[in-house]
Amino acid sequence: MNDDKLVIAGIEFTSRLWVGTGKYKDFEETKKAIEASGTDVVTVSVRRVNIIDKSKENLLDYIDPKKYKILPNTAGCYTAKDAIRTAMLAAEAGITKLVKLEVIGDEKTLFPDNEAMLEATQVLVKEGLIVLPYMSDDPIMARKLVDIGCPAVMPLAAPIGSGLGIRNPYNIKIIMETVKVPVIVDAGVGTASDVAVAMELGCDAVLLNTAIAGAKDPIAMAEAMKHGVIAGRLAYKAGRIPQKLYATASSPLEGMIGS
Amino acid sequence: MNISLNGEKKEIPDNATILGLLEFLKTQPERVAVELNLNIVKKDAYGTTNIKEGDSVEVVAFMAGGMDS
């Protein structure tokens, strides 16, 4: 798999599993889970620095930015204006121009607001940011985002944190046929087989957070996800057999006794 | 002097620069991004950008969070 690298906007990624840093018990657990996942990309949010409690530990003391690519997101933004502001600050705080853009449309579903996404993407691309958009599993939206300069798209598998897995594999397939950029399934996967399914479909990577952080044993689940991605990717490249309704014998019939 | 820092009133040393403020807050300049009155201040301008009485300053950094959190 070493020659099977993912490249987005000239940046080379060694892992096809990207993980978030939210919802862990503490930074120690975050660190161990991230190590077990084998990832080289971690997503982080952009928040006000705590000016009262300066003793609070910093995530970057545990997640070495030299070892991992830090992918800031605009989580929590409900308007294009807030997302643009947050993304610009993220680009200034970070070392790359890479940002995972989220503009949430609704608190209950956390589904993206497509119109606001397009608006924010347009501005940020002009500002020179590399925008990876979190989007609905909508091929038309994917095409529009790529047309205005996104070097990859990140359709959801199911609502964020739902663990429902890939609800619409056919749309994910159509997105992959519609755009000629990497497709990263983002959000909604629940367990290792979901990740394997995404990779078997031909997706380029999977980003997840809750499925690991919320598992009873996050570190073991992180390792399971790592294997899920590797297995799914290998199966996709190996080319599966066609599905048929009836049996096909796998042993030769020649030389059977009594024939 | 008094400024608005991350949405709260805060007293900081008079004539502070952004760099001075970050030092006062014991924050590592390379790990944050700063807005002065809604305009992003580039890192190389931290030492030369002065804060005035009543200014609004935002200091943000990367925190734990995967997706909408």
C-alpha cells in the first residue's frame, strides 16, 4: 500500500483514515487513539483561547504538529460569515492553508447548509485557502464545489455522530463518477465495517471522530478502523467478483467418484 | 487600559502591542491567531501592532474537536 498515496492540492497523505480530536476522555486517550489509528491527519476546531485558566493543557502538547497534519475545521459555524472568519483565523494560526469547511444548517441533523457552503467556499478559495468541504451526499453540490475550486469533497455518510454508516452508497458512487477529485467520506460511520464499505466503494479516505471517541474502548476501535480502511482499500483495488443470484461451484467436477 | 478580549472586559498594560498582550497572557504566539477589531493581524506584525483603549481583540487557537462540537 506504500505506493498508494492520497494527494490533495499537492499535499501527500500516507493514511486514508482521518480522525477528529473531539469527545475523548482526556488528551492522553486522544493521543493513544490517534496513534492506534495510524493516521497522519487530525482535525481540530478553532476556539477562543482560555484567558482565565492558563494552566489548561493544550491539545498540541499531545498531538505533535510535526508528526500529524493539522486540519482545522469550522465546526459550530451556522453562517457563511462565521465560517469564513473562522477559516481565515485557522489559516493564520496554522502552518497550511488547508481547512475543512463546515457550515451547519440545522442543530438537530447537523446537515450542511449548501447555499452558505458555496458562498463561503467562493470567498475562501479567492483568499488562497485549500477548502475541503463537508457536504451532503449530493452529486450536483459536489460538482459545484469542485467547479469553484475545491480540490476534494467530503460527503457525509449519515448525520454527524449518528453511527448509521453509509446510508446512500449509490449517491457516493455517483459523486465519485461526477467529480474527478478525491472523495472523502466524512461523518456518520459507526464501526470498522462501515469504513470498509466506504473504501470498497472506491472512496479515497474516511474522516471520523465519534465512532472512535465514543466506543467503549476508543483505542481498540481506532485500531479496528485502521484495519477497516486497509481491508476496504485493498478489496477495492483487488476488484471484487460480480454478484450473482445462483451458485458457481468452486471445486472442479472432473474426477468425481461415480461419474 | 481596558479592552475587550475574547468578548470580555480585560485590563492590560498601556500601549501594549499584540505581542505584548500575548506575553501578558502567557500564550505562545506561534500557536494562535489574532483579530484586532475584526481584522486578522499577521504573525509578523504582532510586535508592531499597537492596541488602543477600547479595542476589541480575539485570540483563538486549535482545540479538540472533530466535527461539529
